[in-house]
Amino acid sequence: MREFCSVLLLSSPYSVLTYSMPEDLPRQMWHVGGRVVVPLGKSFRVGILTDADVAEPEGCVCKDVLWPVDRAPFFSAGYLDFIRDLSIRQMDAAGKILARVLPAALRDLPLFKTREGLAVRLGDLAEGDARAGLARDWMAGRFAPHVCTRRPERLFSLITEPPWPVRPQATAQLDVLRYLDVHGVSSTKTLNAHFGKNVSQPLRVLLRKELIREVESHFEPDVVCAPAAATFSLTDEQQQAVEGFWELLTDRTPRSALLFGVTGSGKTAVYLELARRCLCLGKHVMLLAPEVGIALKLHRDVREALPEANVRLFHGYLSPSDRQRTFMELADQPAPGIVVGTRSSLFLPIEPGLVILDEEHDASFKQDEGLIYQARELAYGRITRSAGLLLMGSATPDVKVFHAARNGGIALKRLPNRVGEARLPVVTLVDLRVEPPEHGPFATSVRDALVAAVHAGEQVIILHNRRGYAPVLYCETCSEPVKCPHCQVSMTLHKRRELLLCHYCGHSLLFPLSCPGCKGNEFLPLGSGTERLEEFLRDDLPRDTKILRLDRDTSRRAGSMQDTLAAFARQEAQILVGTQMLSKGHHFPGVTLVVVVDGDLGLNLPDYRATERSFQMLVQVAGRAGRGEKNGRVLIQTRNPGHYCWQFVRENDYEGFFTREIALRQVMGYPPFVKLALVRVSLPFDQPDAELMNAFAGRIRAVCPAAGVRVLGPAPAPLAVLRGRKRFQCLLKADSWPAIRGVCAEMRKMLSGEKNVRISVDLDPMDML
Ligand SMILES: Nc1ncnc2c1ncn2[C@@H]1O[C@H](COP(=O)(O)OP(=O)(O)OP(=O)(O)O)[C@@H](O)[C@H]1O
Ligand SMILES: [Zn+2]
């Protein structure tokens, strides 16, 4: 009797199709969860065999599956189920989701080779005399696909900052240098695509001149481990947390839990002990951080604490070949190990018994572009299939998560004290209306504190959440700021790099320039970013003060972020200036003073989470002070000291903040009391929109009430133009996700025939701009 199976295509049209199983090939060649090659139209595709026992479809003739790619299942049934579930929730095809998360080489048609190295054409696999023999060879392991059809991409990084010792006539070299300067580590493929030609010649010259170097990844794991920290035993609080979580981990039902521990309370040690025990149980562990910088720190922590464990580092900046290798190795079911990484690790083909999200409140756990997802939900999806534990940890939990923990949906353990003798720092607000900034951006008392700390040989962290030299470059001739032609926002001046950059789309202009509007040449940089702050400090502080800066600009060269963090940890510098990158996760015992230049920066964004995010960042950065022997203090400059968040920041009172915030959310009708979705519609800048948007608005109004969905908008988005497209958005509120999904599906249908119009749906949005 003929047998039929389902195959999920990993390339367009991404559908699930029914094929017949070839009767002349042994049944043992096929594995549910393994990749297969199937014919489609006149070509071949790679798909995943998702079901080997389906009924014969009526009224159509099925083609045979051509040949397997994997000798064993690549994905477990649980993994495929997880992807299917995600596809329902994201309203996107499962094949498309997988195509987005699998390394390209694993979706490509493989090259089949005999053991002698002779290539076998796909057509020959379909028919021909060799087929039976090849099947025998396959079973005996003498015939296999060769996956690596692409040449591994080479990655390049700058070695030095501009200016570079290159003749002005050597334009090809300068172009490449500038590109790497703006975009950071880039591959040959991106470079060739950008310049529309092969750039291997200038690359060769630049390598020889030692102006660039080839790297494995943007962020290479530290080769040398710090000397193992003195071993310590867990405090009673830590021990109790471990035992509580361990009970949940071993009770054979999926669980989620929150470790709510103040900054410096030793949450990492709790994670590591649980990870160790989980490995002993024979289960995999995923330890995830919101940012690569913190993932690298955790990777080091794990290797120090568990030197015997099998540890892998995974994040979005690995080279394609590294990503591919990790997927292949893990699909091969290695002994239980630990994956340390960022959110995309959740798609690796292992069954984790324990998933830990460190700094769980962080917005970077949400992916906002392409495949939109929240790592917390994905992680829960993973551990439901393995009956494992999802452990979230933070000093400032997400308000939604803490609400669930309060109501018993999530188990809660606390670490209310810092480890050892360390105390939480004293936080003081500096009212800039009373004490205006007289030393660059600093009030006199703040500057005095800075100088005193430097004198005393202590370390200082200065947070300013804005990179670049000045956020606005104002033309004195036409009185207009220089704006990005694609986004209509002000371009940021990066003085040292001699660039103007759009922080939204990456568009860059060389500086100095003449005003794009009036050709004027006189400019005034307005406001200040981290670069200007650093410049001010160098001029203002004693000459021998060592200053480091950490932001996306100083992290463009491979390894530079780690170098900066390591140098500061070794106390080679006294001051570290930077953006929110330095606010969390790191442990610098020498820091006694933290200064926040503009505490109001994030408070007034048009987003219901603005206060929560600001509060979290301020408490986190304050938490970098006083982690060693000496007490810490924190000075926050503000012009708005009446805001309700300050009282809680000053007292490091998360729960007080939570109580206030959750009451507001209830009154205003925001999550967790309602489900929220943001629907974005965009169209090319020069395309008329009035008629379309009016009709769209009318139809939404007709659909929403019946579905029990309230709608705000459509209205122009706060960033009304981005990357050359006009943007509109509407906010949907309802009591249930299915109601929202129903309306979103309708909205997609409404716009499906419109030319050049794109629609995206963000469930539970993090970024409302
Ligand atoms: N039981 C212990 N005894 C001594 N030192 C400890 C103990 N537990 C943790 N530590 C040390 O305390 C320091 C702070 O711990 P850790 O970085 O884990 O804090 P955290 O809770 O993650 O803070 P944050 O939320 O600010 O990142 C680390 O250097 C760690 O080695
Ligand atoms: Zn732009």
C-alpha cells in the first residue's frame, strides 16, 4: 500500500504539501523531523518531513519525496510543535518562520556525493539504474549530502579609528574603510552587494596595511578566562532560592518562576547552581541575556564555575558558518550542555530542561523586526514541551511578570540583600532648575563629586543614553537642522568620525558638508551625546584621568566592547561614559559613584511603558555603584523632580513603583489588564494615502466593535516617516488574543490588494514609535 507524508517547505511558498513515499526505497531512510528534498514544479526544494502517516489526498496525484537530507531527525516532535504553535500565534506560515531562523546553508539544496567524492545529480536520484545502489549506500553511510554548498563568508573589522593613512586618490580603499566605520563588522557579501562590485582587491590591500583584519565574529568569546574567582558558598537566601526552583524543575510539569533580587544580590550564582544540577539530571540548559555584552560575561562566568561543562556561545553576530555548525552539532543530540546566548538561541534544536532569562525585563528580549517575538513567550513554549523550568531573573522585573508572580501564576523567590557587606547606594536627585549646569552638562555639585571621586582613586560610571557628538546639527544660514532624507528626523553629528548619521535608518553623510537645504557652511551642534561628554571630561578633568566610552559607536570594531569592559574591570580607567549598554549586568567592584546626566530622557516618550523603562534603567545603573567594599552613591540630574517615579528610584523601591504603576495601568486600560496590539501600515513616501487610509479607517470601525476590540487610530506614527516610507498605526485593545488576531487577519485582508502597502502586526508591542 502506498504511504503518504507531509512536508513543510523551507522556501517560498512555505506551504505544507502531501507527497507519497517512494515504494522502491527502504522505509528506514525516512525520519519525521528530518529534512528531505522534494520536487516542486520543475525544480526541487528542501522541506521537513513533519508527518509520515497521512491519508491519501482525494482528487490529486502526489509526487514522491525525492531523497532524505538527514540520516536522523533534525528536529524533535516537540520542536516542530513549538514552531506550529508559534505560526498560529504570529499568523505566519511555519515554513517561513523556520526559514527565518535556520542558517541559510541548512535550507539550501544540498549537494549529494558518493564516498569517492563524485557528485550525484538530483535528477539521477529521481530515477535511473543507480537509485537502488545509492539507497543501499545511503543506509550503509557511504553516500551522503554535502551541506556546505556556500563558500563561508569572510568577515572584516576596522583596526583603527579615522583618520587612516590612505592617499585621497585611493577611493576604493577609503570607501571600504568608511563603510566598515559606519556599519561595523561586515561580510564580503554585504560589501560586494553595497558597492555593486567585487571589493577583494581593496580588502587585500587594507589587510596588508593592517588597517582592517579578518574576524570570526563581531564578538569573539574571551580566549583567556579570568583567574577563577575565589570559591564561595551560597548565602542562605541564595540556597533557599535554589532549593525552591529545583523543586519546580524536577516536578515534571512546565513551570515559570521569577528570581527577584536587588542589584548585586548574586543572582548569577543561583543560575549557575541550578544549571549544574540540571546537567546532572541529563538535561540541556539555556542561559540567555538581552545583549551580547552580557551574554559574553555569563559565558565567562559559566566556564569559570563549571569548567567541565559542555558550553556553547550563540548569538546573532556569529558568522554564518559558526551558526550553521552550532545547529548541526546540536541536532546531532550531543551530551547535555549549556547554551549561553541571546534571544535567537531559543530556536536551537535542543530540548532545554531549564531556560534562564537574565535581566528578563529588558526590551531587547523582544524582537521587533522581521519575525516579531518575545523571548519570554518563546521560552515558555520550549519548556512546555520538555516539562522544564523557565526562570526569569531581574532586580526590576517587567511589570506584567511581577503582576503574574503576585497573583500566583509565576513562582517567586526574592534576594532582598546584596551579597556580603555591600550595601545599596544612596541616590540623590539634582534639580537642574535650582542648580543649572555650569560645567558642560554638569551642575557644580555633580562636577565636584566627580572630581573628588577621581582624586580618591575611585571609579565612576556616567550614563547618558544618547550616542554621538550632538543629536542636532543646526544650519545657521537657513535655521534648519540637517535631516535624514529618508526619515525626516534630525541627523546626529559624530564629530571624530566626521559623519552625520541617521540613527533610525543608518543613512550617513560626510562632515563637514554644506547644508543640503541652502548650501550654507555655518553650523551649530545642539545638545550633547556621549562623544561630546567624553570630550568635555577630557578638557575639564585633571590630565592624567583615564576615560573610556562604551556605546554602539565604540563597539563597532570587533572585540572593542570587550576590551573596554575588561580595561574598566581591571581599573585601568577611572571613568566610564556610556549609553544604557553599561547600565546592567556588569559587576565593577571599584565603582563608587554613578552619575546620570539627563534622568528625564526616557520619561516622556509616547509609550505607556515609558515610565517603567526609565525606572528600570535608572535602578539598574544605580545598581552599578557600591558593589565592592566602599559604599556607593548615585547622582541623577533632572528638570522634572516632581515625577512620581523619582521617589521610588531614590529608595530603590521596586515594589512601591510596581503598586503605583499597576494601579495606573488598570485605570488607563493597559496591559496586563488588556491585550494590546500595534498594527503598522506603511507606504512609499510619494504615494497618496488619504483615500486609502480613510477607507481603511472606515472598514476597521465597522469590524472592531462586533469583535469586542477597541481601536485607536489609524493615525500617523510618532516616527511618521522612516526609511522613505510613510507610517500609520493603530492600537488595538481587547480582552483576549483571539479577538485581536481575528481583527488583524481582517485588516491584512483589507490591504492585501493594495500596491506597495505593507502591514505588520506587533502583539504586545515594546516599541510604540
Ligand atoms: N554567596 C556568595 N558569596 C560571595 N560572593 C558572592 C556570592 N554570590 C555571588 N557573589 C558575588 O557577588 C557579585 C555580584 O553577583 P551578581 O553579579 O550575580 O549580581 P546580580 O544579582 O546578578 O546583580 P545585577 O542584577 O546587578 O546584575 C559577583 O561578583 C559574585 O561573584
Ligand atoms: Zn534615516
